[in-house]
Amino acid sequence: MKIGGLVAFADYLFDGLLVDVIVQSQINSAKDRSRQLITKVQTVVKNLELVLNEYNKLVEGLGANRSELIERA
């Protein structure tokens, strides 16, 4: 089958556009997943900071109790 120049050009052009659309869709999906993961990681970091602050307060309280016990002895 012989394909004319215009038909070959149109085939190349439209295949290129189709591939571009597919690749762009994959890129956008990856960006969305990345944003979701970033949000999840930020949430985990905030929760860990809260836990760390709680433990720091606990350690400070234990230090104060220790000092008080030493002074009484």
C-alpha cells in the first residue's frame, strides 16, 4: 500500500500529539501523587513534632522531680 506524503505527515503529526497527550497525562498523575505524598509526609512530621514536644515536657518534669528529690535528701 502506497501512502502519500500528506497522509504520512498527518499520521506522524497525530501519533505525536496522541503520545504527547498520554505522556502529559502520566506526568500530571505523577505530580498529583507526589503532592499527596508530600501532604502525608508533612502530616507525619507535624505529628512527630507534637510527640517530641510531649516527651521533652515529660523529661523536663522528670528532671524537676529529680532535683526536688535530691534537695529533700
